[in-house]
Amino acid sequence: MRAEPRVPAGALAAIRAPLSEGASSVDAPILQPLGLLLELAGEAMRARLFVVQAEGGEESCLRPDFTVPVTRQHLDAGAASGRYYYEGKAFRASPDHPDRPEEFVQIGLERFDAPGAPTLEADAEIAALAWRSALAGGRDDLLLWLGDIALFAAFVDGLDLAPSLAARLKRAASRPRLLQAELARAGAEPTAVESGALADLLASRSPDQAAILLEEVWALAGIEPVGGRGPAEIAQRLIRRAEAATAPALTLRQADSLRRFLAVADTPPAALAALRDIAGPKAGAFGAALAEWERRLALLVQAGAPAGGLMLATALGHAFEYYDGLTFEVRSTALGADRPVAVGGRYDGLPVRLGGPAGARAVGCMVRPWRAFAGGEA
């Protein structure tokens, strides 16, 4: 396994400082439950994980990230709010880039607030801290890229789609290939794919209910699953099969609007102007979401984000599917879009899915010190 070189102690301390101040330091086990991570982060993550299994035991994987285990620790502590700093090794493969290190250091901050707490100020604080941390590494070619999964959802709601198609698009918000597949079949007649009674039944349940139902079916039939895939992962595959058989396609006009939306990537003023033009005079809730972005941008600059170094990209998402609000990346011009220096965003739904209270708030960020360091990754 290829490991990143070490960052000099002085540079690492500078990169660490913005995130560690005022936060409790936490760690997480290197071995993490594979099934849970795939359920929460999406099955597409499997190809990037290092799977470990003792004879007769459940599958685990080397820690790919800290967000899920830190969230679990926060919930186990029973606290309504908390700030947690972490630093340690993470392990992920890059199938398309086999020369890249698979073992690397991450540092990060996760912020949890009580249900119903305001989000814009917290978003601005965490994004600005990620920027300061990345900038402390000494690179002079950084930009802060912003996105918003919730903005995508608001735009989809304004397209007047069938509920099944709207839900399908929203679930694909962080998965470019699925979105492109939906765009490619625009104008097509409904498919004649047979999904099966079980798939249809699972599709009518929430993800958690679908996994429980599938486990009950296995138990009644005396089936032992094989292949390393858990009930949640298999249920989601069956649900997507059912949706593919029943969900209508986008019209050509709807697909054109969605393509125009996803193509927006510019400075925030120019991007917001383009989005208003795409939405037209009857923007509704989407117009309100754009107005909220004006306030978000002001708060970001007040918190220390670079007024002249911001970009807004509607297609910005992350490999982990649990993000559901603001997303952001600090990018180096030299490293490019596929090797961000820092990433982060809002994931309010994750604590709830792990058993936390409804309305819980969560936002965090992660920095790769070797990428932030001016003498590091090139």
C-alpha cells in the first residue's frame, strides 16, 4: 500500500491550528463496519475501500474517512451539540489513478448543533476554517468552490416532475453518472423492464425499512447472503431496479433545463444571475433558495472566506452520498478538481439515520495536509 510522505512538523502545526482550536480531540477505530458505511455513503464507494474479514466474521474496512465514526461517537455521548477535531490516517483506493497514495493523513472538524439550530452561520464558519487551514500550508493557487445539494433539490422541485422521477434525481445528486443516465434517456417511452414484486414492495419503504424487510424475508426463507453485500445495499439495488421500471423519463425541455442548471460554474454573482435566468419569473421556492445564497455569501466573507477567491458550481458534490446541503472544496490550480486540498459540507440527515434526534444539525470539513503543504503533492 502506497503511503503519502510526511508533512514537516511546522507546516502541519500551521495547517492544524485553525481546526483544532476550541474543539475536543477525538479518534476513531481504523476498522469500520463495511455494511454501515456502504449504507450511508453509497455502494459506489465499495470500489475504493479496503475490505477486511476474519474467518466467520462480519466484513469491515480500513477507515476511509472520519465523519461517520465521529458522528456515532457524538451520538453515543448523548450531547446536544459538540465540536470535534480529528487527525489520523485514512485509506482509500483510486481505481482510475493507481499511482496515487492509498494511505494518507486527514485532519478535520465536525460541528454538531441542537435540532433546529441556524445553519447558515455554522456553514460559513466551517467553510472559512477549512479555507484558513488549507491556506496555512503555503500554496498560493487556491480557490474556494461552493455547491449546494439542497439547491439542486429545490430546482428539481420546480420542474414539475412525477414524484418518483423527482425522488430518483435527488438521490442521484452526488452521482454524475446516474444524472447523465437520466439526461440521456430524456424523451424516451417508459421501459418494459420487469422489476419484480419484492423490488416494488421495497421501493415503497424508506431505506431503513427496506433493509429490515429484506432481512425478515431472508430469515423466513433461511437464506444466508453471499458476496459481502448487506441488506441495505441489496435493498437499494432492488429499489433502483423498481424505479427504472416505473419512473417516467424527463421531457426534452426538462432535460435541457437540468443540463443548463448543472453547467453553471462561475463567480457567485455571475452564477446566481445565470440561475435566475434559467429559473425564469416563476422561480418559487427556488427563487427563495437563491435569495438565501446572497446571505450565505455575505456570511462566508465575514467569517474569513476569500471574497475574490470564491466559485459557485451547481454540480459540486462529494464521493460520500450523505451530504444534503452546502458542499465546498478548496482546490489548487496545480492539483486540479479531482485532487481537492479540503472538502466539507452539511449532512443533517446523517445523525438522524444513525438514531439521532429529528432536526439535528451537522456540518464538517476535512483537509489533506500533504496537498495543502506548498512543498507537498504536485
